[in-house]
Amino acid sequence: MYSIPRYPVDLIDVLAVGSARVTVRPTLPQDIELQRVFFRGLSPRARNNRFLTPMSELPATLVESFANIDYSRHLALLAEVFEDGREHMIGEARYVVDTCDPAVCEFAVAVADNWQGLGLGGFLLARLEEQAAKGSVNRMTAETLTVNRAMQRLAHRAGYSVLASAADPTHTRLEKSLTNQVTAVDPPLSTRSESAT
Ligand SMILES: CC(C)(COP(=O)(O)OP(=O)(O)OC[C@H]1O[C@@H](n2cnc3c(N)ncnc32)[C@H](O)[C@@H]1OP(=O)(O)O)[C@@H](O)C(=O)NCCC(=O)NCCS
């Protein structure tokens, strides 16, 4: 039987980022076009860092997976601003719980190039952790490119171990235990006023 997961309205936030109001909310299946435009708009470097491989368009398999989230085993948050009455997606963060080990999930974050460095990535990651910890997850993991200093810095600041991969020196593993964690989600630094336009 087909079932529609309950939309987690408690995960909706409105934040001050620089001088802008940013809405963070769980994605909906109909957000796919918004997500396509967002990923297309990322710089090739950011896209490469996000997917660990050069990619110009979201492949059909990812589109299908992005449209089929259940907000528990697969949670995706998007950040958006409204300009001229239209939504513009400026960030996303998601985790997917490991099908073999429900105590572990893999996450990824991406922020539009001209919105980076304002605290949004850190906020989205903390929100994911908070939600993951409420479910079965007690370990957050991610694979990142070793050259991706921004992600490693964000992860290190958020309490992750940054581990070299023995098998592939171009990849680095990020891991954090959520056991006994008290997650406090601070709003992005609105005082960093070099705001994106
Ligand atoms: C990694 C990423 C998500 C960080 O998002 P963000 O919104 O810039 O993160 P924050 O503003 O919370 O900053 C996190 C840290 O990274 C630093 N940082 C941000 N952009 C940086 C850059 N281009 N180079 C070096 N450090 C950078 C910030 O200074 C901050 O460190 P600090 O608190 O010690 O000063 C963002 O750079 C991004 O989307 N990159 C492309 C996709 C990607 O790499 N995804 C990771 C896949 S797991």
C-alpha cells in the first residue's frame, strides 16, 4: 500500500543570514525542479566536492531518490530565499540511514557558492544531527574529497574526526558519534554581514 509520510513541520526554521531571511525546511517531492536548478547553479568545483565526481546534471537515479524521502531513513533539508515572489534554493543537507546498520547514516551538505562562509552549512549539519539523534542513528559519517578544506573545517569545528582513507588518499572520511550528544543549533551568524546578494 502507498503511504505518504507525515511532513515534519517542526523542522521549518526562518533564519537571519547576513541581511537576508532564509527559510530552512524539509524537502517535498515537488521540489525536484528547485533542486535541479540549485545543483546546476553550483560552481563545477562545488558540484565536484558535493558528489565527489564531476557532474553537470543530477542523474535520474539521484532525482528519483531525492523525490522519495521519508523524513526518517532519508531526511533532506533545503534552504531558500524568496526574491520577486519566487523561491531560490541556496543550500541543502541530507542524511540517508545505512540499510545494513540503522545506527549509522551518511550525510552530505551543499551551500550555493555566494552564500558560503555565513554559517549556513554549519546550521544545516547541526539540524541533521539533531534529527538523526532522535531516531535510531548514533553515528554520522560522510566521505569528502581530501582537497575539500571547507568541509573538513566545518566538520572539525562540529566535532567530527577527520580520517585519512588508507584505500584512497584523495578521499577523507568524516565521523562523529551522536551518543550522549546535546545538540544546540545556533542560528547562522547574522553579524557576518558580507551577505550574499
Ligand atoms: C562545505 C560547505 C557545505 C560549507 O558550507 P558553509 O555554509 O560555507 O559553512 P559555514 O559557513 O558553516 O563554514 C564552515 C567553515 O568552513 C569555512 N569555509 C567556508 N568556505 C570556505 C572556503 N571556500 N575555503 C575554506 N574554508 C571555508 C568557514 O570559514 C568555516 O570555518 P570557521 O567557522 O572555522 O571559520 C560549502 O563550502 C559547500 O557547499 N561546498 C561545496 C559542496 C561540498 O563541499 N559539500 C560537502 C560534501 S560532504
